[in-house]
Amino acid sequence: MALRVWHWLMAFALPAGGASAAAIPECAGPVELPRAPIMRVERTNDVLVLRDGRAVHLEGIRLPHGQQEHAPPAIAERAFQILNGMARGERLVVTAIPPKQDRYDRVRGQVFNMGSSDPWLQRALLTAGMARVDIAPDRTECVPELYAAESEARAARLGIWALPAYAIRNADGLSFDDGTFQIVQGTVLTADVKNGRAYLDFGPDWHTDFTVTIAPADMANFRREQVDPRLYAGKTLRVRGIVQQFHGPEIEIANPEQIEVLP
């Protein structure tokens, strides 16, 4: 089985695309590093390390990490090799909007290799099926573009989307996913706000069924976007985040962009 998976991965190739001089979309923000010389790609955290020691975090996506996600290790190795081929030894363009750095002083950027057929690294990885969208609470640039790229790869069953470990989960099928990043889809049965915290319940028993919660501090993000979480009741949603056990399985959401409302 492992050998077949490895042969499948080695046969995988990035989709072709046309190069464009206007490859940086407006949503990516202003250029922060115009010619960032990449010395190496960190294998464990998908960070690009510059020759001067600074680091760049690929904002808005999450690469596969194999075994810790109950997936074949080969998929993580393949994603690393693709990213390494895109970035190492290159001078990349990095854009950023505030907040520009994380708590580790890494630049949080959208990254572009202007000499590539598909210059935008995040989009290239998503359309190749080598990453999932992972929207931060405080940075939501290019959300429609990133979701569209992920959807394209998923529809074609490219990369991770051909593996059961990365399949979209049903809201009633999260028994073995504790501590992992998952995309979960289901219909909200009830939605309410209690003591400032929002609860979106996907089943009749909140002690055992899947729940999405929004912390009181994060409700400000929903008010700013004029989104009332109670109006999610009856709607089919796709949410993503780390599955935790608190009574039943739960994902905590920090802003509306982490929720896709489906037809």
C-alpha cells in the first residue's frame, strides 16, 4: 500500500499555468519584501528562511503533515519537495498587510515567484492539492481566491484530496479526529448566543454532537462584518479548524471568513 501511494505521489505534477507580469492580486496587499532571498524551507513548520535569518510564514494555507494527520508520510514529503522547488534559492516577492508579523517575529506574507508559471505560491500549492485553506482570525486577505483554488483541486481529486485522511468530514463523523485540522460540513440545527459566546449545534444533543463555538472576544469580528451567528440556524455550513473534545467534538471559529455557507 505504501509503495502504491509513493508511486502515485511521484507521478503527480503541478498543473501548468500562464506566467503573468501582473501576478500579484490587489487583495494580497503592498509589497513588504521586494526581493527576498530564500536560503531554505523549514520542513516542520513550512516557513521560508531568508539568508539574513528572517523567516516568512505562508499566510492563509496549511500544508499536509502526514502521520500527525493520520495520512501517509509520503504526502507530507511531496508537499515539502514542491514548496522547496518553488522557493529555495529564489528571490521571492512577499506582500503583507497588518499585522505583518506573528509572535515569533515571522513575516506573515503572500509569496510570489515571478519567474514561475504560477507565481503565487499559496494558490499554486492549493490548486495542486498540496495545501488546505487556513484563515487566521486577524488576517483575511484573498479569502475568495484561496477558497476557489482549494475547491478546484478538491473537485479534481488532486494531491491530498485523493486520500481519505483529508476528505471533508460530516458533522456526525468526527470520532477519531481529535487534535487534527479538519474541514467539517453539516447543517446547523440550532444557533444561539449565551453569556456572549455563540454556539452552533449540528445535532440535538450538545453533550455528544458536533458544535461550532465563537468566543466572546471574537464576536467583535462578526459584529464588524454585520454577521449574526444566530442566523446560521438551518443553513448548511463548511467550517475548518482543530477538532477538540468538550462534551462532544467542537471547533472554535474566530471570524466569519472561516465559515463557508453552502447552497
